[in-house]
Amino acid sequence: MELAASLTLYANTPITEAMTMTPSMAKAFFDGKPFSDWKRAREADAKLQAAIVNRLNDVIRGLGTVAKAAGGRR
């Protein structure tokens, strides 16, 4: 069942098809280059999003420092 659920999530395979697929066929998909490329792309997207969040956090911290230096709330 877990393999069928993975196929449904990652390969857009209907659950009924995924349930009837042989384990060796599903394994071939997950061991293949297209799935590997997809995983790398997702990891790159996650790293990019994390970098954006970190930069925004730095900007927010910087604004807090500026506000304190300008005599804002302490």
C-alpha cells in the first residue's frame, strides 16, 4: 500500500492503477533518472526558499537594529 501511495503522490498515478502495478515496475520508476531529476529539482527549490527566508529574517533583524539606534522602543 505504501508503494502505491508513493506512486500516487510522485507519479500522478491513479490509486487503482498504482495498486495493480508490480513492485518491480514501481521500483524501476523510483530508481530511474526522471525521478532522481525531480528530487534534485525539489531540493533546489527548497534551498532557494530557505535562502529567501533567511535573507528576509536578516532584513527584519536589521530593521530592528535601526529602530533601536534611532530611539525607537527598547
